[in-house]
Amino acid sequence: MHIDILTIFPQLFEAFRTVGVLGKAVERGLVGLEVHDLRDWADNKWRQLDDEPYGGGAGMVLQAPPVLAAVRQLEQGGSAPPRSLVLGPRGRVFDQAMARELAAEDRIVLLCGRYEGFDERIFDHSRLEEISIGDYVLGGGEVAAMVVVEAVGRLVEGVVGDPDSVIDDSFSFGLLDHPCFTRPAEVEGKAVPEVLLSGNHERIRRWRLQQAVELTVTRRPDLIKKSWARYSDEIRELVRSVAPDLADNAAEESRCT
Ligand code: SAM
């Protein structure tokens, strides 16, 4: 997996690409992460890439020609073209399913915007897909690109030491993750649930699943409906025992889609 990032603020990625699980993955060559200064494609001595919007209005707009030149240059090479993505609030909303989809790619290009965004014509003349990390507006695409790299990077084989920890994560089964506990056994009078000290793996597995179902029913009933079709019989029964109406609705909706 190789990821190229295009940004006018490459320095924002200096610590990001060297610390934690991702830093180790980069060091071990499991994830290639190259950060490019978009200004290297500017065609003027001031390295300026933005200009005023046609039609007037606030803010500056990133010009299409240097951005297109940068994206096209990074798209060259390799046996197949990369997935080219531009971060932007108007895009398809990034989620765990998309993270899995991207983790299967060999190469990804991530283009970060600033100011009012890009001249719209970059979308006519390139293979760029717009992706958003949520319904809010950031000052730039860099933090959004980091979100994508973190979520995708940890799904690349070998990056996370224990693959079970990735499989168990929230959203992997269409459920939120179960609660976790560590030492000490008691915190401010609150003890660890007894089952976790029992050593009985089956009881522990069942308790965690039950907790995950209860949390998802309470906090994210939308996820139950969306994921019903891929739930195991065991999960469906648990949902039914906690929230029978929700289970009926989810089953009905999944029959209709
Ligand atoms: N005028 C744009 C709009 O309202 O759609 C917002 C531009 S924003 C101030 C500048 C840049 O931040 C965007 O080009 C994009 O790269 C990034 N950005 C802002 N919000 C984002 C989000 N929710 N997801 C991904 N990128 C975002």
C-alpha cells in the first residue's frame, strides 16, 4: 500500500508519519506514505496557487492547472492507476466500509484543499473522487487526510500486531465495540465485571457480544438497521431480546432492500 498526499502544508504530516502504529508501519515499509508540497507545481516564482473567485465573494480558490499537473504526475507509474481522492465536505461520507475498500488498493492519492476549495474544473479533467469525513467544515483537508490514512492504514495486513483487535473494532460486525477494562480491578469503588475475571472464554465472548448489542441498540439503532442483513443468527437473537421492535423493523427493511 502506497499513499501520496498533496498539500500546501506538508509540515503538518511530519510527526503524524513517524509516531504510533502508523509510524511503525511506515518504518517497516508496510505503508508507504509520501507527502508532496502542492506548491512545487506552481508556475510562478511566488509559488502561489490560489486566486480570487470568478463572480466575486469571499476567500480564495485553488487553481486547476497546477493541481491537475500534480495529481496527473502522481497517477503515473505503477502497474495500475491509483485511487485518486480529494478531501471535501461535499463528498461521499467516509466510513469503515470505505476504509476496508481503500485498504485493498495498492496506491491511493489524497488531495487536500484549503481556502474556499478547488476550481471545479479539477473534477472534469481528472479521476478524482471527493470524500468527506463528516458533515462539518474544516479549514483544510490535511486533518481529514490523516483520518483516512489512520483508518485505512490499520487495516493493511501486518500493521496492527494482533489482527483480532481490528476485527473486534466498532463497525467491523455492524456493532459498536464492547467496553474494555484493565488494572486495577477496582476504580473509585467500581469493580471490573466479574465475568471478565472468570477465565471462561465462552462466557466472556457472550458477555462482550451482549454488551456490544446493547450499546449499539441504545446509541446507534441506525447501524442495526443498516447491518441486519449481515448479522449472524446469534446477533439477531440478541438484538431481538433487547429491542424486539427494532429487530422487527430492521428485518422488514432488509427484506425490502
Ligand atoms: N467552501 C467549501 C465548502 O463549503 O464546501 C469548504 C472549503 S474548506 C474551508 C477547505 C478545505 O478543507 C476543503 O477544500 C477540503 O479539502 C477540506 N475540508 C473541509 N471540510 C471537510 C470535510 N468535512 N471532509 C473532508 N475535507 C474537508
